[in-house]
Amino acid sequence: MKSIANFETLVNLIYHREVAEISSFSKLMQKLIMTDGKPFFDVWMYEVSDEIQSLATAYGERFVMESSMTALNSCTHSGA
């Protein structure tokens, strides 16, 4: 690949970020709840709020990207 500054790479990075966030979050939750024996409620409410927000942001970015691609693919106006 000559350059990573293209649309396909951007799309792949957005998908990869969400997958990486899900994987990281699930491993952290498993460690805190299953290994350390902490209650789910306490972990969810007090320990992983930053990770939850990061995962939500990654999901939102992927959702917006997919919606934008759908709109772009259905656009018939030549000026757009």
C-alpha cells in the first residue's frame, strides 16, 4: 500500500477500534469479576466508566460511518 490516507483504511481502522475496545473491555470485566471476585454492580458503576464511554464512542463512530456510507451509496445527485 502506497499510503494509508485513503477511505478503505479509515473504514478498517474504525471497525478495528470497536473490535479492540470490545475485546479489551471484556477481558477487564472478566478479570475484575471472575478473577478478583468483585461484584458486577460495583465494577460496572465505579471502576470501568472510562472504558464504557470509550466503547460507546467507538460504537457511535462505527454506526455513523455505516449510516454515512449507506447514504453515500444511495445518493444519485451528481453534485454530492
